[in-house]
Amino acid sequence: MSTPTIGPQALRLFEYASARSNWTVRSACEQLDTTVPEIEQARRELIGLGLLIESTDGGAADDEQSAKATAPEAALLRLLTAEEEAASRLTDQIRRTREQIDAMREVFLPLHTARSSGLSGEVVTCPEKIARVLSDTADIATSEILSMHPGPVMPAEALAQGLRRDLQVLDRGVTMRSIHLRPMTRIIHSMTHLQDLRAGGGQVRIANIVPFRFILVDRVQALVPALHTNSSNAMMVLRGEAITALLVKVFEMCWASAAPLEAAEPGQESGLSSQQLWVLRLMSTGRKDEAIARELGVSVRTLRRVMADLMARLGVESRFQAGITAAKMGLLD
């Protein structure tokens, strides 16, 4: 509710009316040296605030109509009572609406998600419709969302949009488990995204490889790639326990072999610094020491000290052995 305001003309009229048991618009105009429209406007303001109560004398002419001034304390109490009653009505309306929504979900959600063993599917190719399906997926989830995310790291803006949607789902008490590729931990904005998701209550694991992207809602509806189409971005919405039970098995196998996010932070598994990890990746491209040093902004002598310490930590004696060991540890992903 906005804060009540009273203009100077209305304040003058209230003072005038409070000092008299009977007054008219005409008398107020004469005493306050103002015009009829100004008095009428002030009168409406005071009536709206409950500071004046309109006269019940039906026989008075329009320009003879007056109103009784009331105590400000009484007017404030009337305003408060009116607001409390309005708030109570709104609360009741919200409760009734929620009851209607819960009743509709109970009836229609099982039909929409096809909880029977029958299988149904829909191919979605339009990016806008895919975005809408993702939004609907978040809205209908009631207990659990499982997801796997292969492919390149998404831009920061796209990840931020997805995070907002995920946090809203988590706030409703829905369990969320997701598997992401290791490169997500190598870039600041994507690693921050995963940490924020975990902080919001999501369970996050990191894998070197996942077979395909999918999102599974309440184990009855899934969004998977439409590999049989000519569109690389096309997705399929699948419903039915026959297929979703299989997807749950795939997810649980990938989940069991994936590492918790805490163990997948850069350098944590191997004890290597971010600089040493970057040196490893540049070495794997076949670059010479001079090129790597320029990339890092250090001297060749400094680079070779870093490389010597790196090889000692990996327990190897050559760049070739370092590359093999790093690949086995998943440090080059």
C-alpha cells in the first residue's frame, strides 16, 4: 500500500471542518478564500482518507453538502482495518488457488507424463520451443531431476539463466543430480556456475565422458537428443516408464564412475597448480619451450624450472611420459 498523503488545501479544510459541526462548500470557499473545485478536491481527499464522513442529509443542495470531520486516530484505525481485511481476502484467494492447482496436478500430471508403461515421444527442433520445454520441465518437477551435460562449455549468460531456473527448482525441495564434463572445471565462469549450483543444494559430479545429454524429470519424462534427425540441436521429449527406467540405469552407472565436484577442482586431484596444469596442456599441443614461455609471460629459464617440478610431481622423466601420465589422470580434458 502506498503511503497516504494530504495536500495543503485538504489540511486547511480539515482544520476548518474540525472546528464546526456544520459547514458547506460555499462557506468553506468564503472562509478559506479559495474556489469550489479546490474545496471539492480537498473534500474528496479527506473522505478517501476517512478524515471526513459524508453527510447523510439527502435534502441538501449540491453546493450545500458538507461532511463531518472525524478524529484522525479513528480514521487511521479504519484504514488499518480495511487493509487487514483486504490482506485476509487475498490470503484466502491464494489458498484457494493453490488448492485448485494441487487438485489439477493430481489429476492431470499423471496423464501428461504418461506413467503407464506405454511410450510416447515428440521431436522438438525450434530453439524457442526447446527453451520452453526446458522451462516446463523445471515447472512440473515435483521430486527429482537427473541430468547429464556433454558438449562444449556454454557462455556465461546461458549458464546464468539455467542456474536461476535450477535454483528455483531446488527451492521447491526437488532433488537435483547432474553430471558435467571435466572441462567445466577448467574455466572460471563455468566452475563458478557448478559451485553456485552445489551451494544451492544441487548434487554435482564430474566425468571425463558422458554418452549423451539428457534431462529426466521425476523418472517419467525425459529430454534427449533426436539423433535420427538432420538437426544437430533437435531434442526428443520422451514419456513412459519403459524408456525412463533405462535412462535411470544409464545415469546411475555414469554417476557411480564420476567424481564429486570437490575432487575435480583444478589441480586438487594431482596437487598441481593452475600454472602447471596450463603448462601440461600447452606441452600436449607440441609447442616448444620458447612458445610456451611467451604464452605464460615468463622466461624460458622460469618455464624450465616449472617443468622440472611438474615432472617430479608426476614421477616422470620426459615430456612424452608426462603427456601419457597427464592423459591417464584426465588433466588434459
